[in-house]
Amino acid sequence: MIQIQAGSGPTALRILLGSQLRKLRESKGISRDQAGRCIRASESKISRMELGRVGFKERDVTDLLVLYGVEDDETRDVVMNLVDQANEPGWWHRFNDLLPTWFQAYVGLEEAAERIRTYEVQFVPGLLQTKEYARAVITAGAVGAAPEEIARRVDLRLQRQRILDGGNAPTFWAVIDEAALRRPIGGTEVMRGQVQHLIDLMNQPNITIQVIPFSFGGHAAEGGAFSILRFSDQDLPDIVYVEQLASALYLDKREEVDRYTGVMERLCAVSTTPAETVDLLRQIMTEL
């Protein structure tokens, strides 16, 4: 488990790279102390590298790959490409003054993902929000913030949504609790616009939306919202993102990912089908 607290500041790609290096080391039964000696560093530096909390030097990573017995060019290329990319700031860095460090990592992972599956309880997922709905949510959560800051936060959210358009858009699969669609965020007109937006988004082939209706009762994800991200490189692990009040968990161990994937599969099985989702959204529109 990777836990990112406020102030730790790892980038998304550093998390992926560190996770990959840890798995390669563990597969060979090599200790962190041994790995540290290989790159003329301490065990604690290897720990920080594997958590994505420090930068990566090409020479260090090259030496570690030799120690770990990585000989095939494909695996080496994947790792070394991550080294190059991890040192490049993403577009969201100009919003660093607004973003907690633990969420900066998620924005980077979101950009790199091939598939995103998310379960949301309180709100419509950020990537599916209208400008007006986003402003209402952000304003409620940023008490005392200046109008200029609110506007920038809304702009950030709308820019994140651009990943869902274009030829390289990821597959986005959302399961939303009906409570999130019934909660009157921003008033009737804002909610009407948001629900209609969800209906429109269902026409995009890369977007699937399901709803867990009130009628189902209890279900497998009563612990709260989470997202599962998958990447195009098969050597990179899936990552589960679980947001907390002042930190976030990034889970990448196979047993952890499998547990959340199983929960997501059960949620999908008991939720509305895409056609039923449209019917329910239209029904909600008439009741607003």
C-alpha cells in the first residue's frame, strides 16, 4: 500500500516507477539494503524511491535493473521511459497551489490510464460534472475561498475532463449511488443540467454509467468511494485510489487490487444496465 500524506509530494509516474522497481526487487528476493549498496545509497533511499518520494537518476535505475536481472529490452524500455516521463512536469503543475500533493498524484495517474472504473456515493464523478455543478460542489467545500480561486478550481476540473475526448481517450466506467443523483447540489436548474449531461455522455462509446438504485438496499461497497486505474503497459500494475479527508491511499498489491475489483464487479452486477440508467435519469429529471 502506498499512502500519500499532505506534503509528501510524489508525482503519479514516480509512484508507478517506484512500484515497478519494488516488484522487480522482490521477485529476485533482494533486500532494500542490498539494492541501496548497489547504487551507493542507503536502504532508506530505496524505500523512498519505491514510494515515489524522490526523483530517479538514470544511472541508479540502470544499475538496479542489472542487479534485478532484467535483461529483456521490452521491460527495460518500459522502466526507462517512466524515468524520462517522471521528471517532466504535467499540465496540472500550474495548479499546484490549489491541489493537495496527494491529489496531484491522482491527476497524473488519470492522465496516463487506459481504463478508469469509479464508484461514487456523494457526488457525480468529477470527470462527468457540468461547469455549474462543479462550481456548486467546489464552493460548498472551499468555505471562505476567493471567487478567483473557485474559478481556477472549476477550470482545473474541466481541464481534467478533456481526457475523455479524442482518439486516445480512456474507457471510463462509473457506478453512481442514486443518492448522489438525488442530492440537490446547486439547486434545481443545476441538477437538471447535470442529469441531462449524464444522459448525453452515455452516447460516447468510451463512457458507461450505471446507478445503484435505492431499491437494492445494502451492497458490497458500503465503505465508500474508490477508483481503479489500469494502464496500457501490461508491466504496470493496476492502482486503486481511495481518497480520505486529508490524504489518499494508492493500493497496488495484487491482493488489494483484486479485492476492490471484486467489489466493483459486484456493484456492476446489481446496478442498472446502461439502458436502465437512461430511463432512471429521465425519471429523476421529471421529479426535479
